[in-house]
Amino acid sequence: MSTRNYAIHNIQHRKYHFHPAQLIQLCYEFKTPVFFESAFSRLVETRFHELTAEHKQMMGPQVFQAVAETKEILDEHKRIIACEPPIITTHARDCHDHNKCNDDWYAVWWNGMGRLILDGRNPLTFDEAFKRFEVLKFGRMSDGCKKDMLRLVKGGMGFSHSFTCIQSIGSKLAATLDVEVDI
């Protein structure tokens, strides 16, 4: 095993000991995409005010711009998801009034999940918001409809776009690295 491969291997196994901007810089220095996508994903989750001038310099202007654009895309997507609840396509057998069930689902989504995701003082991730959302009172929704819709939401419907978007952009950036292969 070459020194380069040994270093990359050790960094890969200790990547959470590094700031993601440092990992991006190391990807460029070692000409490897090995931990690029993971570092990019962590950068997207990092608030801009937590990035120092040194961090911005480490990641370079191309990655910094991609992080900013990805954050903007995800922020817009989050607002859309918060305002548009998943539609109840089929009501459970124990549901007696579909209209009231739909109305209460819309109300609990907006007042629950929407508020939790969009809270300006304490914005929550989807997982954190869902944990709080699932214990709310769902009004006149039947237990069957509530369980079906929570299962749908928990399955990532709508929120899986975030992961896919980050992964796609990270992969495209990683492909721009001048990769060096050891033989």
C-alpha cells in the first residue's frame, strides 16, 4: 500500500474528526473523490455563519458556490413541503367522514409539521420535526388514516429529494476532481 493510499484510508476512517472543508481540501490535494460526497453533504448541513474565512478558502469558490446553491434549492423545497401536505389518496376502513379527515390532516400538517420545519428561531430537521409531529393530536382523523399517513411521511415521501439533490450535486463535483489512480 502506497503512502498516499494509507493516508486516504486513515482519513476515510476518521473523516468525522475533520471539518468538512478540510476534507474537501484533502480531496483536492490527494486527487481523490473518496470522502468528497460525505464532506459535501456535511457542508450543506453547516450554517454559513459557522464557516470561517479559512474554511471557505479550503473548499474553494466552486464548492462554496455549489454549497450555497444547494442550500437555496433545499430551502425552497422545504418551504414547499411544509405548505403542501401529502394527499390522502385512500382513506382507511375506519374513516367515517373523508372530508373532515382531509380537513384535519391539512390543519395538523400546517400547524404541526409546517410550523416545526419553518420555525425561524428553532428550525428542525425532518427527523426531529417528525418525532414531534407524530405525537400531536390529529383531530377527527381515524386511527387508520393517521397511521397510513404517518407511514407515508416517515418513508421520506417528499423529503427524500433533499438527500438525492445533495448526493447528485456532490457526485458531479467529485467527478471534476483530477483523480489520481495508483497501479
